[in-house]
Amino acid sequence: MINDLIKFFLLKNTLFLKIILVFTLPAIGILYFSTVLVYEKINTLSEISNIQKNIAYVEVTQKLVHSLQKERGRSVIYLNNKSLKKDLTLQREETSKALDNYLKKLETLNEKTNKLSILNEVREQINLLYEYRKTIDKNGIDAFFIMQKYNRINESLLDSIYSIKPVLYATEFNNRFSYIINLLQLKENVAIERGFISAILSTTQLNNEVRIKLIEIHTNQELYKKKFLIKANENEIEKYNKEISSDTERKIIQIRTGLENYETVNIDIKNWWDVSTEKIDALEKVYDYILINISKLAREIENEAYLAQLLSLSFLFVSFLTLISLLFVLRGIISNEQKSFNKIKKQQDVYKLLNKTNKFLLKTTSEKKLFNNICKLIIENNNMTYGFIYKINKDNSAKLIATEGELKEIIDTKLLKDYNKNENLVTKVLKDKKNVVVEDYSQENISLLSDVAQAYDIKSSAAFPIKKFNKIFAVLVLYSNKVNFFDNEIEILFDKMINDMRHSLEKIDYEKKKIEQENEIRLASYAFESSEPMIITDEDAFIINANNAFCNVMGYTKIDVIGRKPSMFKSKHQSKDFYKNMWIDLLEKGSWSGEVYNTMKNKKKIPLRSTITAIKDNFGKTTHYLGQYIDISDQIDRQKVLEYQATHDNLTGLPNRLLLLDRVEHAITKATRHNIVGGLIFIDLDNFKEVNDTLGHEVGDNLLIMVAKKIKKTIREEDTIARIGGDEFIVLADCIANNKDDAKDNMMILASKIKDALNSIDKIDGYKNISTPSLGVTLFSDSSIPAKDIIKQADTAMYEAKKQGKNAIEFFN
């Protein structure tokens, strides 16, 4: 039995064989790749775990080297100065502690971390250290010789760092690790130079051989410094330049150069030791800074390695699950092949339905016939039992307009009773504005027919919105005797049918509208010759007709304007941007309304309220433009009166605060642009309240009118006088001088004239005038102070004038 199935599917069913090859082989390949990846990540993590060991080894080695550098220098000095025995003893103790720590670290290292031969050499050199110390204590050795011995120990220690293998998959760490060794070599050579010059100063031995050795040490320093700086990053270079004092460097170069040139150096050993040690300590700080950064980088690399291993394990797990899942999928493919045949047969039946639908859609000119034919074709399909079309009213209620089958009466009854009470297929379509599918009536209950579905063999259904001009016009509801009949493919096919129906419905509407438009044009020809001025242009904006009312308003004849564009009426009152924006609105929205200023034949401008409408054909293409106009000259004149009243004082006719603020803003702009100085005078009438209270408001009003006239006669024609309150006036001089000194003098002259003019008012309607002016003056030359604040400055100065006893002039300080 099993062999027969294998023969059938693998030999006869080539599609199944291809599916196995397409799905299974890539899955096995992915599983193999993920296994290799996991193995690689495990090795990577193992390799990267050595980073911290390497850093720890470098740190303990550097501490030992640093201590040996100090011991080497103190030993050289001790050979010629026995009084420093105590310093040497303390340094040896410090070195011994560093040595113990180093040896403990060596015990934790394995052969993979360092080359075994290098470590053996280090141990041999360390063992010789105690012999060197005994020789120094006996004072039977040359200073330069003992330096060579210590140099050899440090050289072997630094070589052990060089021998550390690079860490795979950690390029950035290896790069930094390489140049920190260059820094340590630089520091070692500076320390050698410290001991070497100390020996020279102690023994005063300076021959050509010593001089050559000194040059060699200096050359090594420059070499390792260059290697370090080339590889170091910007922050590390900045740290190096910060720690290495230029003064210290200069002193060392001066001493070194003098010795190389056989010159006498005026420095003792102690001073030399302090200077060179200062540079060594600075290099030690740079080393510490870089080591901290390397340690931080090492932690980041290790964390990334852990994450990569975790991800690779996850990938392996997912790959394994994928392979298992594929086996289950392949098992289902056998049964799906039979389903596929049924699905294709179902789609073929729907295609036949669509073909029949398309045949009468092209010929149908009636909406009712279209809907009825659709419903008849639907029930001819063996898989569909019923089909209804609901027309949607403006209030979103539904009306059954086309149906086939015995359910018509049930649907009509349920529409009246339950349509607005419970959610159903039609209401859900209107709410979601998309197709609604009920896959299984035994599981879902959103249809009006849910309670009778079993009796009428209804197992699934679908509702499709039928749109006309992008609005839902009707809803097609279909019922099937198969569960999940309306799958994605069937839904797409019916969507195509619905789309064809939409085009047919819109075509029917276009034909109706065409007839209506023809009737409207015929009627419009009668309305065109009305009392309202109108013109009609073609699609290129050439005038093809103008009525008598338009010709009368503009002063032209029809012969004058036909064949020309409306741009012949343009005036300079409106900018190019105005007309540009007008055409943008007209082209995008199909109409434009607004006020235009046209030029009549006698060259006078006339304001018109204009409405321009684009007339379009059935396909939405503009064929004509209709312009309608209303003469608004009288309205414009009334508007100007209202604008004047809004910006001027009713009593004196002077500008009010609103207009004054606008003119001050312009004055500030003018002063800033032309680099000039403007001024402002705030005038308040002293004792004005007494005049009103004792003589009456009519006398007070007459005083205000006289004050306005007096100030007008005093100021220049280009200056502005405004009344901003009961007895408060402001004079604006927007260009009083080119500098502040001259401006102050000129404003003082102007203020004095105003003061004298107002004090010359002796009588008001036969009564003695007891009112005097108090004046506050301020200047402005740029836009740093707002207009309102400039007025406040002048107001403040005016109050200072009142404090001085009134009838005075004060400048704002």
C-alpha cells in the first residue's frame, strides 16, 4: 500500500515531487547552515573570552616593567651615590610585589595564550634579577652594564606582550592592542634614556660610543611615538598632547642635544631624574586612559559575541521547527490538491457568470434592467441559491429593488422589522465601506436571513458595495449553498463584476446628464441676455460672447471684445500673483469668486464682484468659461467711509491709536532700513479734568479741537498727530535726523514749539484756559523695541514732566 502511494506521488504526480524538492531541500540546507553557524559562534565566543585574559596579562606585565624601570634608574644612581641606598631598597620591595603578582598571573595562563618559549625566557630573565641586585650591592659593576641587564629583562617582558595572538573576529581590539604596545615601548625607551643620562651625569663618561647609544635611544623613542600616534584615535591623541608637557619635552631635548654635541650640561642628577620621571608618569597616564577604553571595548565585543551566539542558537531552533512544520505542510498538500480542483471548477463557473454579465452590460441603458438581469444570472449558478440588490437611500436606509427566488417576501418583511434594529450585511457594508463575507452561517449571525438559513440551504454569503461616482449607490448580496464559497479569488472576481457594473451605471448617468445639459444650455441661451453682466470664453479663454449688460458697464461693443481675452480689462490695481492664484483655483476647483478691478474703455477703473465657472463636458474636460459680474462701486465707497471711521477720532478727525500703531511700525521699518532716527512726543493736557468738571464737556471738547489745530500748524506736513485718549495726543516724526544727538536737539525744538503753541490758548469759549501741556519725548532708530513699547517710553517721560511741576518737557532716559 505504501509503495503504491510512493509510486503514485513520486512517479506519476510530478507536481508533488517538485513541491518536496522546492520546500524540503532549502529547509535542510538552512538547518545545515544554522548548525555550522552555531559551531562558529561557539568558537568565536571561546576566542573572544581570551580578550580579558590578554588585558589582565598586559596590565600586570606593565606594572612590573614600570617598577623595573624605576629600579633600573635608582640602581644606576646608587652605584655613584651610596646615600640613596634606602630609596633603592624601597624600590626593590615595590618591584618584588609587582613580580609576585606577575608570576601568579603566569600560572593562570595556558599555552594558547602566549608562546611557551617566550615565557621561559621571561622566567630566566626574572631569575637573573636577584643576581644583578647582589652585584650592584657589591659595587663591582659598571653603570652602563647594569642598565643593559635591566633592559634585557624589560625587553623580554614586552616581547611576551608582542607574542600574544590576535583575537579572531575582533579587528578593532587587535588594532588598539597593537598600538598600546607601541606606547609601552616608547615609555620603556624614555625610561632607558632616564637611566642612561643619569649614568652619564654620575660618571661624567661621555665618549663616541655612549653618544651613539644616546642617539639610538632617542631614535627609538621617535619611531615608537610615530607608530602610536598613527594608529591612535582622536581622543587618545588629545590625551597624549594634554599629558606630555611641552616645557618638560623642551628640557629633555635641551639636555639630550647638549650631550649628543659633547657640550657641558648644567643639570644635576636629581633635577634630571625629576624631569624625565615627569614624562614617564605622563606616558603612564596615557597608557591608563587607553587601557580603560580597551577594557570597555573588550566588554562590548564579548557582549556582542554572547548575543551573536544566542541569535545563532535561536536561528538553529527556528530552522529545526521550520523543517518539522514543512513535514506537516507536505502532508496537507495531498489533500489540498483535490481542493484545488474543486476551487478551479468553482472559479470557472463564476467566470462564465462574468462573461454573460459583460454581454448585456454593454447594451443595457436602464438601471432596473441591469439589476434584474444580474440577479437572474446569479441563481443560474449551481453554487449560489439567491441574490438581492438593495438601493441605498439618502438616510442610509435600504430598498429592495432587484431579487430572484422565493425569499423575496421574507426579505421585504425583515427589512421593515429588523433593518435598523440589528446589524446585518447591508448596514455593515455601509459602516465599513468594503465587502462583507459570512464564511459559515453556523458560526456567524449578522444576516437578516440567519434564522432561516438552514431551511433554505444557505451556508455562506457575501455583500458587495456598488459605487457610482465614488459613493455607495447600492449593495449586492449573494447567498451560497457551500461553506466558505466566497474565498479571496471568488471575491476578486465579483469585485471585477461590480467594477464593470459601476462603469455601466456611470455611463447611464452620463447619458442622462448629457441630455439634461443640452436642455440647460438651450435654456441658458435665453438667460444669458439678462441684466447681469456676463461673458463666455472658449477653453483657451478667448471671448466668444458678451451680453449687452457687460458691454454697457465696460463701455465696449461686442465687436470690441469678441475674439480677445479678458486680460484686456486688467488694471495695475492687482498683481500678477492675484491672477495666477485665480487661475490655479479655477483649474483645480472649477470655479473662482472674488473682487476684481477692471479697466473700462474710458481708462477708468471699476470694481466688480466676479464669479467665473468652468463649463465641462461629460468626460470632465473644460470646454468654456462663464464670467458673471456685479458693479460694486457704491459698496466700495461706503467701505472707505467705514474704514476711515475705524481709524480716526470722531471729535478731532485725527488718526486714532489703531492707525498710529500702524504708522509707528512703518516708521520703525523706515528708520532701520535707511539708518535714520525717528522721534515720538506724548502730550497730556494738565488740569483737563477741571475744565470738564467746571466748564462742561462741550467746552472740554472745544479745547481738544483747538489743541489738535494748534499742533497741526506746528508740526511738519510728513509728521503724524494722533489722539489716543481723552486728553492724550501723540506726535510721530519718522525722520528727524541721521544721528541721535541731532535727533534729540531737533525733537527738543519741535516739542518746545508745540508747548508754546498750546500755552498760547488763552480763552475757550470766553473762559480762561487753565490747561497746560506736559510732554514726554523718546527716540527710536531700529526694530529692537516694538511700537507699543516706544509709546510707553514716551508716556513714562511725560509722567516725569508732570512730576517736575507740569507744563514741562522730559526725554525718556
